[in-house]
Amino acid sequence: MNPSLIEIYTHPGEGYNPFFIKDSWQVAQLNYMPDQDIFGIEKMDKHEQTDEVFILLRGTAVLIAAEEQITGFVFQCIDMKPGITYNIPVNMWHNIAMKQDAEVIIVEKSNTHLGDFVYKPLSQQEKSELNKQIQDTLNQSI
């Protein structure tokens, strides 16, 4: 069989890489990087034009969603399981906390990495609350 009939994509490095962009969608891989450290999340982000799908390939990752209220973010955390598809709806604040062994596939609109993102830094109180919720989420999975 002709090997050129099957395209192969990998991302062995650190961080985010949209490695397959086609028509109006893209597949990216996010590997651990310090900004995504399990207890080092500094900000939340959202996309105004796309849902974002996450699939854990391996390792430990906690998917974080948040509602913004007058008093700050209210977080929901889930310990991701390999092979499960998780969706963050459009305009939902979110982030992903990862241990160094984590690799995640992301599917989203093709222009997302070019400018469809809004960031909001976390206050010290929000960081503390988020870290507590991440720890509680990981403890529940043991």
C-alpha cells in the first residue's frame, strides 16, 4: 500500500501546536508547559466563535470551566480520563491544568489560535480557590 495515502501528524514538543488545519476546523495538540502546570494556572480564557473539544491522550489533566460572577470566577473541575471527549461551549471561561506527563488533543475552528481568544487573569483569591478545587478533584479520583 502507498504510505502517502495516510497522513501522520505528531507533536512531541512542549506546549500548543495546531498541526492539522482543514477548511473551517483544526486539530491541535497541547502538551505540558509551565503555563498549564497543575497548580500554576494564572488565567482563564474563552473563545467567542467556537466550542473547544478536548481529548486526553495520556497523563493527568484537569479541565476547568468557570462562570464569571460579580465576586469572581466560580469553578468547575473534572479529572480528565483518556479517550473521553470533553466539550467547552463557546463563550465559556476555561483552562486546563496538566502534570508533566499530560498530552491533550484539541479540536476547534481553524482560526481560533489566530485571535479568537479572550484572557482574564485570576486574582490571588481565585488562584487559591482553583488550586484547592484541583486538589480536591484529584483526590476524588484516587
